[in-house]
Amino acid sequence: MKKGLFLLLQACISSAALAQSELDKYLTGSNTFKVIGNASSNLTAPHDLDFVPERPGELWVLNKELNGGSVVIFFDAGKPTQFSQFRRDSHNDHFMANAVAIAMGNNGTFCSAQEIKNTSSPTSTFMGPALWSSDTSIFARINQNNWVTGQPLGSHLDMLHQSPFGMGVVHDTGNVYWYFDGHNGNICKYHFATPHVIGGDDHSDGRIYRYTDVTVTRKPNMPSHLALDKQNNWLYIVDGGSGKIMRLKTNSGVKGSSLTVPVTAGEPLAVYESVINTTTETIVASGLTSPCGIDYRSGRIVVSDNADGKLYIYDVTTTPATLKGSISTGAPGVMGVKIDNDNRIWFVNRTTKEVIRLENSNVLGVKETVVSDLSFSVYPNPATKTISLNLNSQAKEPFAVTMSDMNGRIVYSGSTSELVHTIDVSHYTKGIYQIVVSGKDGAAIQRLAIQ
């Protein structure tokens, strides 16, 4: 019995070591660089990229434009069937002004970070993150070119404020995102709660938590991207101004003081408060000239250096982090970095105007993070009064649940740690709705008819 237990533990340790060292194979093996898109794909100034969790292979690349931002969507990215679409919301000069970073949520939304103080007044500190739909029938398709006062403003879902010069963003859960505030020099956690109607302007249920004892410094025109290790509760931060890499324990800290929304903002918030006494570490203090992009996978971070065009791989199971080695991409200008479920490393280069995939035949994929592992059923469907969501999951964990109508308006937002979740739908208008259940390993979608 003891021998069997020892062998089981040994196998588990070996598996963990394999998962943690998979990215290290790029440092010794034969690497190839595949150009996925370039200027001919309308990549004008690519700054960041991310995959849509519920649609593997759909890659969104963000362009920072002179007054706004745009997106190039690559469908079946990297495959022979690949094609792309260029999207620019008609109101991008405000809601995506000078956008430098995007982060996909797992509930059909994404968030953009705007490197600008304000679009209306040089003295105001009004700007902040914007929430969008990743539904391609909504983004840059709904409420376009509508400039009538009081009418919907483009396809954005929500926008909160108080963080000018946003330099990085990463998704947490539901409609919660971490944000790099380059103006005030803090990390913030933004909770959009229930987004308003598409193109609306009611932000009063928004919640902002400002981590006032976490000091970061903006480097102008150089994004400071963020990455999240949800399993171990670490937020990894590129501190562009100091050239360092930091990390914040996301489940540390206590409530500090309530903060006051500036009078110039003119929009109320449900919560605006500081968080203090957090656990923060500098894990890379030297060796980087102009760090920019970052992503996390199984005990490793990959950091891009815009100045030398290299990708640096660090072991973050040690403090400080241990440099495992670097990979030359061949040209400076590298910005956002993303690791896919096959452990292939994708990155954008602003200078060459390309999105590139780094791959190595010896690198194994991550089989445990397939989106389809999470599923659920809805009963009854059609429904008139109450529905039950029955989750097919091996573990109870916090699951985010949202329900939206066919216009993309979220009518229900909640969470559950149980495998059966009940919702009263008796007060909703008859029609078709979309339900999204999301957890740390992905998301699942079902449609519901209410009669």
C-alpha cells in the first residue's frame, strides 16, 4: 500500500514537473516562426492580442491608432482555412481611444485599456477601461455612425473611469478585470457588474477597487501588460517605468478608505474604495530593457522585451524568479504575448506590423484546459417560471453565470459554487436568451427560450 502510494506521488510529481518545464523546450529545441498576419491583413500598429475562450482559434489583434483603436479578427488562426476581418467601432475615438491592450473574458465580453488622459478635457481624469462584446454580430456592427444626442453610442457595453493612461488589462472572472492605471500609478480591479444596454451610458453599478499600496510607473507609448495565475492567486505585472516584473497576491489585502469620485467625472459608482496591506513582490529586478508583453503558464512567465525583440522565460516558482533563457525573435518591437492551449507562443510586433506564432514540435499541449470540459444543461427549455442549470463539472468552484437577450443586453448576472443553479425567469420578456456559465478553465453556452 505504501509502495503504491509512493509510486502515485512520484507520478504526480513527474507530471507536474513536465507541465512546468514544457515552455523550457523552446530554449533548446528547434523553433519556427510563422507569420500569421501582417500589414496586408490591416495590422497597422498591433499592440496586443488574445483568443476568444469559447471559440478556440479565433484570435483578436488590437491596433493602436492615432485617435482610437481597431481590431483585426483572425478566424481559424494559423490554419489553411484562416481568414480575417477588420473591425473599427464608429465611436472608437472615445471608447477605444489610444487603446494599447485587450483581455478576453470567458462570458462573451472583452475589455480594452486606453492610454489617454481624457478625450474631452485636458484637465479631467475621466478615462478608464471599456467593456465590449466579443460577439462578431455586435462588435462594430450595432449602433454604428449614430451621432444623435441621447442615442446609443456605438457597440460598447460599458465604460468605467478614474484610471487615465491605462497601460494593461487582464480578465479575472465574470465582468471583473485587473487594470494598470498609469496616471495614478496603481493597480485597480474593475467590476462592471451588469453592463448597460449596447451603446448606453449608465455606469452607476460599477465597482472600482484601487490597490493604493501597489506602486507602478507608466512608460509612455509602451504598454505594461498583465497576466493572471488564477490557481495560485498571483497577478503578474510588467512595470514599464522601472523595467521590472512584479506580482500581487490577489486574495491578499483589506479594505482601506472609501474614495471620492471627482466632481468632473459626473457619474456615480456603487463602490469606489482602496485596498491596502496587500502582498506584493518584485520577482525580476534587472536584465530587461523595455519589458512589455507577458503571459503565464504552469510556473513560467514569458516576457517580451520591446527593445531587443527577445522573449524571456522565467521560472516563477522561486522568489525572485529564475531566468531560464531567452529567444530572439529577430527584430525589436515585440509587444503583447499570448500562450495558447498547445503551448505555442503568439506575439505581435508593432515595428514589423505582424502577428507571429512561435512553435516547436517537441512542445506538448495543455490537454486539461479545453473549453468543452465545462458543460451544462437547462431545464425546462422552453421555460415560463423557473429554470435549473445543471453543471457537468468534476469540482465545485465559483462559476459565473450570465444571461443576455438577443440584443446582447445582460439581464442576469450571478455566481454559484453549486452544480445546480436556479434562476427565476418569470419576469423576463418572451424570447430567446443566451446563458453563459464560466469557470477558471473555460466557458459553456446554451440558449433558452422563454414563453
